[in-house]
Amino acid sequence: MRRVHLSSFTVVGVAAALALSLVRLCVADQSSIIIDGVFDDWIDMRAAYEDASGDGGGTGIDLGRMWISDDDRFLFLRFELGVELDLSENNDLRIYLDTDADSRTGLWVAGIGAELEWRLGQRIGTFRYQGRSTTVFHDHLRFRGGPTVTAAVFEVAFGRDTLPDGSNPLFLGPQVRIVLRDEAGGDQLPQAGDILSYNLDEGTLPPKTRMPLTRQDASDLRVITYNVLSDSPWEPGQEPRFGRQFAALAPDILNFQEIYDHSAAQTAALVANWLPGRWFAAQQADCKTISRYPILATWPLDGNLAALIDTTSVLGNDLLLINAHLPCCSNEAGRQAEIDRIMAFIRDAQRLGGAIDLPPNTPILITGDLNLVGLTQQLTSLLTGDIVNEAIFGPDFAPDWDGTDLANLISRQTEKRMGYTWRNDFSSFWPGHLDYFIYADHVLEAANHFILYTPEMSQENLDTYGLLSTDSLASDHILVCADFRPPAPLRTADITGPGGVPDGCVDSFDLNMVLGAWCSALTDPDPPGDVDPPCEGCVSPDFLLADISGPDDAPDGCVDSFDLNTVLAAWCSTLGGNPCGTCQ
């Protein structure tokens, strides 16, 4: 049984399709879809079509539901395959688009006349226009897809203003008809006898959103990762492109990959040309880490770099940072082995007796060009501690300090709803998400984060930040930036410490501060909404520090049980093991 939902799409019989006057389309809003391999932005949308289950062929593909949306730049599709695969290789999936809604033109297939036949597994297609056929690649269509790793659900996009043959538009009218078919196994969506039709430009166009480049808080720790493409910053004319990006973002820690012929010291000197000050540097193979904060120790992990960085002034403790450049492309075994080694290092660092003994709740951050273009197991291992080769690298473990998974930070480009971090229009592979921030979110909170892609930035913002539109073209990878801070409960409840300033621990110093200012009020002795006994109106010099919460989780003008409970709820929260020794 199949279910059909009408929105700005309609499913009709073939006979009705041939009589265009019988096609009736309903109105639906366009959507703010981000092609990033995450589907939260589709959650409120109804599926355009639901294919019958159990009708897949021998390939294992059993097509399920499809969702359709658009904005002023792209047609978006999301679809279920019933089996995990790599969308860009080793499949015979095809998307057919009838972009003039006329079955008499294009390639006759499943009741439509397709102007575009896009062969996903071969990363190649055919565009047909007025009897002429043109071979096309992803850059001709501005085709985008995600996730980059194997999956059973994907989202893709086709550029609406493209000219696949260099002269004629891909989309020839306001209506498009769509077929998804597994040519190897025979399953097809929509099923034979149905035609799935979608009307473009219906409803309200979602507003464009520009993400700021600035920190949300001046005290946030700013980290970037950037594969700079074979020592490109030292090529003639390239340094200014990189330097303008560094100057615009003013990062605290810079992680580079593909610096083969220059040392960490030379890389630090290049950074200092644009960001004056003292810089500390470390390296392993082509991975170079440059930090404003002292680098206390380093460890080689194959070609990847593990570094312990003194970030106590901003995070309350040192940071264990792993700058990784994993094996590329089809080297699945090599990539998994390096991931297993990284995770085994983290496991041992959290336990006594390893190469490093981390204090409990030390922040952990894995970043770099991870080249996750194959099996999703590799990402699973990084997030969950699921080690594949346990005979060599030891048992699985829970990698965050609270016994949970690490977090995967999913960013988007600042002025374009895309999440790819690598793009090469001369490659047969379409743009993908290769550069990551994976972190222990029990002890780290991500603040502002984004992908800096200058060709899509407005001239106003380029001028504001001193950038040129071509700066991101210095490499085939795109700079990714993320700000980190202690988690909210700790930031709120860590009021003071032995030196009279926050010390990275919620303990008796903070409790005594609240109790010492108990029931002091700034103005109103009994603020509206305060359910506790009224404050006596006494004034304490510590009031502004101790008033950290209220009925709405914000300071309310009174030091009372809301503030006390906030401290107790975060009791002994710490980003380091040492300060909280007094309250264990």
C-alpha cells in the first residue's frame, strides 16, 4: 500500500498526466533546507510520496518516502533507500527530472519526458534539449548531496538557475516531475502508473540568514581547522588570501593540514604576519597546530597530532586537542585504523597508567580533515568509541566523561544554506563535508560556529571583515571555525574561587558567596514572581556576583533559593580535577 500526501506536489495517473489540465497542484511554503546530511529542517514537512515496501530488487534497495522542497536557488529532494550505501559510488540509482512537465519531450521514462537523467553512482548525467543530448557533471547542475558517508537516507539539491549545456536552462517551467529509480534492482518511486509532480515557487520564500563572524562572548575560545592544499600559503600571491581570513576571524588555535614542506615554526611565523603576538607551534607530518596558549606536550598518532594545550584561563583546564588528517578516498582500512588508534589514545588518557593521565573532565576536541567519504562506521567510531580492531587497539569505551558519546558539530556556510567543506568543480565528486569538530560536550559547549565561504558573502560583509570574494578559493577545502566555552551550568554557578575569581569549579567558594549574600536585594525586596520568602532588603557587596538565577533562570534581583539551587545542581562540576578536590 502506498500513501500520497498533497502539498505543492501532486500524484496523478499517466492518462491524467498527458492531459495537463487535469493536474491540480496545492500550495505549500518553500523551505529553509540546508544540505548538510542532517534532516532536522525537514521534520515539519510531509512526505510527497511513500513507496510500497518490499518491492525492492536484488540490490537491497527498497525505496521508501520522498520529500520535495525548493527555494529561489535550489530544488531539494530527500529520500529513503532502505539500505545503507555510498550515494556517489557503486550504485545504479538515477534521478529523472521532467523540467517542462511535458512527457513528449526529453527521455521517455516511467510516464514522464525527462530533460535530465542523473546517474548518482557514476556521478554523471545526460541533459536533453530539443533533440540534443549533452553529458553533464555535478558542476553543470550545481548538484549537492549529503551525507558524504554511507547512509540509508539522503538529501540532494539541483541548482535552479543552471545551464547544463552552457546555453539552455535546466528548469524550463514552473512545474517539475520526478522519478527516482534503482536501475539495477528495478524499484521505482513513484510506482508505475503514478506521476509525481511538484510546483516551484509556491508559498513564501524563506528569508536569507547571514551568520555573524564575531564571537558571542569575548572569552570564548576560537578554533579553526583548514586544509590548505599542499603548502598553498607559500605559493606566490596566496598568502594574502589566507591572511585576510585569519585576520577576519582572529582565532586562538589554528589547525592546518597539508603543510608538507614547511615547519611548525614557519607556519607560526606566517600566522604572526596577520595576527601579531606570541604563538606556540607543534607538528606531526602535515598537521600543524598553532596556538596562542602554551602547548604543554604532544604525541604522534600515525600522521595525526595530539597536543595538550594550556587553556586554563579560558576553559578552566588544559585542552586535549587532536589535529587529524586521515587517509583519503577508498582507503577505508587505513582510515579506520587511524581512527581506532585515536580513540584508543583518548581511552587510555582517561585512565591511569597510559601515555597521558588526564584529570577528570578535561576538554577533548578532535578536528581536521577527516576525509570521511566512505563507511559511516568510521564516524560512528569517532563519536561512540566503537573500536573496530579490538585485537590491536583494545576494547570499546564511552568517550565523553559522563559515559556518553562525543558530539559532532554540524556547521553551515555563513551566507548560504550549505554544509560542504570541500569543493572542487574539476573533480567528478560533488562537494562534501570532510572537515570536522568532534568534542566532549559534557565539558565543552559550542557557541558560534560556521564555514567561511567568501564567494557567497555579500559585498557589505566582505568589506566589513576585510575579505575578498575569492579568498576561500585559496584551497579546495573551506575554513571551518568554532567557538567553545565551559558548559552553561558551570559558567553560571562558578562565581568565585580561592583568588576571588572563577576557578573552573563549583565548590564551597561559590556556595559561601551565595550564603554570604543571602536575601540581599538590589532594589525590590520582594521581586514579582519570587516564590521564596521575601528578601529583607539588606545590601551585600557580593550581590551582583551571587544573583545568578531566578524563576526564569535569569538573575532576578534577589539572592535566594534559586541561586542556591543553581550552585547545588552544578556542585563539583569542573573542567579540571584539581580545584574540586575540596568538594569530592
